[in-house]
Amino acid sequence: MASGSPAWWRERVLQTPRKRGEPVGDGMTTVVRSTIGAAALLAIAGAAAARPNPSEAAAPALDVASSVQRLGAESFADREEASEALHSALGALRAGGSASQWPEIERRLVQEVSREGASPEARARVLSALRRLFFESSRGAIGISFAQRQPNGPEVLIQQVHKGFPAGDAGLLVPGDVILDIDGVPISGSIDFTSATRRMVCSRDPGEVVTITVQRRTEPEGPGDGVEQLTIDVPLGSFDALLRPDFDRAQQIGLDALEAAWQVRLERLGGAAGDDGLTTGAPGGGLGEAARPARATRMDRARLRLAGDAPGANEAALTEWFNAGDRVAMSRPSEALGLARVIQRGGAPGLRPMVVGEQEAAGNPRRQLLTAIEQEMERRTLNANRLRMLLQRDGVTPAQRARMQAQSQQELEAVNQLRQQIADLTREIEAEREFLQRRAIERP
């Protein structure tokens, strides 16, 4: 993650130690919509389809509306309990016989928290639970090895189709096929194909179907041979079958690729990509002992006090953020809240500056949720500001003005709700930090 991004600053809030069909080739091509996919699937899964799945029959139904409603409870403890209950229920549904219904369950949840009037915190909690399950579960894979057809050329040639995947077991794809597009997205070269498969294919679960267009020879190579263009529905296998023994799923697919795949899935479910706001750094990316840049957010106002030595900084502005004796230097003072670099933590010389890094945030569900809510509040604030700017333009009709004013008011109300939720959650995190610090001090 880039050190200048807003999310980077949010994850490093200062804490005080004591507080918290077209012809191709020669024109002889035929364009065919392949029906082999469905037939082959029936052949492969015939016996299983004939028998009811006992786990699916016993899988409990999820009351989406009630589950989301409980996430808006008055008490923070009740909301936390409802959030964990939702995650457990979703995990059981996904692991049980309802796996085939999972995309529809996801879609209903996203639609429920995206409707007008839905709680922003409930949205953050639901998307957090769905994203967590997405990263924990096996991702889809076609099950092929490939190369560029010509050096530096745009075409991707299938070299091998792996056993254990529907693409090969059902004869849907064969060595020698040239891949033209996946789900309607044109493929240009092996690098583009790798990126597309990791983004689009990994966004789907094993068993889901992607549509692949290939170019296939109908006769051995020779003068005047024909070529077919086939559009084939290919059920996906599990990426876990391709894992190397010394790599886990995240290592082999890549954290960035998994995050991009989640954004594709979220868009497909009806949510806006980027709205979940749960980006964290790679594991092990904690900050070390050296003082690092940090952003003091408004939720720190109650516990951060005077800065004694702030060379080159606006001291009046800093008095609300830091403790007496802290030495700080300002960075990017043009930003609304300003950024500061802690040089030395005062008041307790034996204690080093403490910051929240990726490793701590990734292991603390409350901090993950806090990050999500902060980013949701930032998104809502940006929306309100954008609407306000649009209202100032010439040529806005009365009907458009009324609609934008109503939308702006809704965004501002959501921001106020989120601000209160941030305050509640921050108190919980602070209490937890103080408890852990007291326990560490009292431990012999």
C-alpha cells in the first residue's frame, strides 16, 4: 500500500502508551455456441444429481432482513454479537450443502445493506464478513497451462488441460485452443490473460461458470484448413488443486490479486467496488521501533493534548492533538487535519512511540471494522461534497436541485451516524488497550 494513501494514514493512528460470432482467418470459420458444457456436466455429475444432498437439505435458512436488522442494535455489544453470529452462520452455509446457493445469499445480503436507509455500519459489517469468507475459501480455476501463440503476439495458446477440472474431464477445452476472451473481456497476450484470470476467474467459486471464447482448428494444419470459433460455458474447478506444497492460497494467487478479485465479485453482486474499505498491508508489515508518520484523526481529540516542541508546525493546531513533551514535525500542512511526524514521545521517556500497523489491524476485528467505518464515512463525505459542488453549477433544474439536496442530506445524516459509531467503537478499543496494558504491567 502506498504510504501516501488515506488508508495508510488511517491504519497508523497515534496511540499514547499509557492510554490505548465473427469470421477469422481465411473466412472459412464457423461460429458455434457450444452445448457440450451442459451435457458433459450432466454426465459427470449424474449420479450425484440423482441423490439429494443431506447436508443441503439440513442447511438452515438465513433470514437476511433480520440478520441485518440486528446489526443496527442500540448497544455496541449487541452489534458485535450479531456480527459474529452472522459470520458464523454464513460460514456454516458456505461450508455446508448450501454452497450452490452461496452467490444468491451473497447477492441478497449486499442488496439488503445497499438499499436506501440501510445503516452504514451494518453495510460495513456485512461486507467485512463476506470479504473475510471470500479470502478464507477456495477460489475458482479453469485448470489449464498456457503460453503465447507467437512471441510477443496477442494470442494465448492452451498447452495443457489438467485432470480433475471440468474443462479437461468434460473435454470442453483442448490443447491447441487459442483463447480470445473470458466473460466477454478480450484477452491480449499471456500477461493480460494471467491478470484477467486472477481477477475474473478467482472472483468466482469452484462450480461457478465462466464463458470462454476460443479459436479451434477443425483439421490438422495444412493449406485451407478450417477454424472454428467456439463460445463455451466452462464450470470452474478449485484453485487449491493447483497449489504448490510450500505455498498457501494467498501466496500463490497474491494478496493484490485476491483483493482485485473481491472487488470484481462485489461489483457483480451489486455493490460498488471499493466500498468495503478493508484494505490492509501484507502480513508481517508491522512498523518497528522507529517513529513513523501518522495521522491524528478527530477521534483522538479527547485524549491527545499539547505538543511542547513542534518546529515548523502550526502550534495552535497541534495543541489539540498531542501530549505535553512530544516533539513533532509537520508534513503536508495544507491538508485539512494535517500530518505530523513524531520525533520523540514525551511524558514517559522509557516508552517508545506506539502506532497501529497492518499486522495489529489485521489481527483485531474491532480495528478492521473501525477502518471500514472510517472509509465509509470518507466515501459519504466525498459524495456530499460532490453533490454540493454540482448544486453550484449553472443550468441545474429545480427537480434536479431538489433531488441532489435530498441526496446530500442523506449523505450528511449517514456521516453523523458513522461519526457516532466511530466514537463508540474507539471507546471499546481504548478500554481493551488499557486492560491489556494494565495486565502487562501487573504481570510478574
